[in-house]
Amino acid sequence: MSSSSQRPDPPYRRIVTEIGARILTGDLRPGDRVPSVRQIAQRWGVAIATATKVIATLREEGLIEAKVGSGSVVKAQPDRKPPGGAGSPANPPPAGPAKRVLDRKHVLSTAIAIADTEGLDALTMRRLAAELGVGPMSLYRHVANKDDLVEQMADETFRESELPAAGPEGWRAKLELISRQEWELCRRHLWLPRAVSFTRPLLVPTMLTHTEWILRALDGLGLPMATRFQEALTLHRLVITVALSMADEAEAEQETGVPLALWRLEQRKRAGDLLHSGRYPLLATIQEETTSDLDGLFEYGLARHLDGFAVLLKDQARTRLGAR
């Protein structure tokens, strides 16, 4: 067959070849980020599914790897030949040992790793199947669809947080403990805040365990169960709200390749002109570190919320005494 009668490469393969060539010529060096799924879709004008296949293929060919906090980066020593050469889908290598049999835990751990490095939007059934080296239909033995997958991922993730049977002495110490544990979960898994809904909550055992633990922590305070439940939801919301800001920043950094520190440096002159114009004298006195300290913001919000809850408890106690 003449070259003129050959079918052109599909779009994903052309992009793989282009990015792969940049890697193999040293234009993209080990540890450098490669374009994210969303950047590929925008730059080459392809669908998200096509961009996802590009990333999956580059990984299959040993050119890139996932790195927590950075997305996909060039591997230190690519273990495959250039795209389109030996070892590519057009010229597959000799068959290796049989693939391992999938189980639920392996599916979930791989899905969590993808979401941790690339975000929840990048996680699709096709993307997960490519990472596992199986056909997408194989996944449906373990999960019904993506919603079910995310629900099981959240359940698995909350297992990392081991709550003590009784916990520390006093309601405040207990609520501080569980709030900080949830905050740490959200720091480790930036996709988790997006998976939690309060209007359509995920009914997963480990998350229900957290809510039950809070309700039990408020035993003996004379509060009606409705108030105790509202307090549990409010604590969850406090953690999730601040964690969403952290997730938004990680996503922005991954999409643009510009870390927050560098972005702030680039914005410093404009911010200085605004803040020192005399129109915002109080804002101008605030230290720059204060606005970017999300751990500090979380701790401040938690402390002030619990201060307010303590006032509620005193008011309830006075009401009960007055009714006697």
C-alpha cells in the first residue's frame, strides 16, 4: 500500500508523537510537567476524551509518570522507544506475563492515585481502564459508573482516618480532633471536597461513621438531636469550604504551571499600587502571608465556630434552669 493511500494517524496519536518527540529530544526534561488533559484539549482543539487518551498512551509508552502535586511529568529514564517506533501500539512488544486479576481495592487505589495527581475531572472510566491496562468494560464488575466509583473512593479515603472509640475529654476537644482529621484528609486528597455534597450526600459507611462520632461526642449536653445533627453538618461544611480553596489553587497551579508563590510575585506590583493608593489603608497593613495561610484560616474558623457553639450551650443551660 502506498503512503498516499495510508490512513492518517488519529488525532491522539499525532499529539502523542509531538509530545513524545519533545521528551526524546530533551526539549522536555525529566521532572518537567507535560500539558494537562485540559491544556491538551485547549491547545490542540480536541475533546477531553482524546486528551485523556494522549496522557494514558504516553504513560503506557513509559515516557511520563504521575507525580502527586504536579500532575504528569517526564520520567527520569523513559523505558520505551519513541512513539511510532518499536514498542508503540503499531509495533507492540512481545507479550509479557499475564496481567493481574483486578480486584476492588486495586481499582480504587488506582482511581484515587489518578484523582490525587490529576484531579477528579481527569478521572474517567476510560482513563482508569487505560491506567490499569484493561478494557473499560472490565471495571463494571466492580463499579456501576463514575458516580459509584467516586462514592467508593470517598469511602476508601475516609478509612485512612481512624477515630478513637471515646476520644479526648470534653466536647470541644472531641470536635477539634475530628475536624482536624477531616482537614488532613482533604489536604492529602484535594479531590475529596468536590466529592462531598450536603444537598445530595454520599451515603457511604465511613463518612456516616464520622457523623455518628460527632453526634456521640455531643451526648450529655442537653441538646436536641436536630441541633446535634446541624452541628455535625456545620463542622463538615467548615472543613470542606476551606479545603475547596486549597483544591482550587492546586488545580490552577496544575493547569497554568504557575505556583501560587510565583503568581503572587507577578501580582505584587499591581497589588502594591492598589493597596498603597490610600483607598485601602487597613488592607495595606495586612501581611501577605496571612492571605495565603489556609491552615491558619482553617484553625481560625474552627476556633471561632467552637467559641460560638460554647455560647449556644450556655444559653441552652440557662434556658433549662429558667424553665425549672
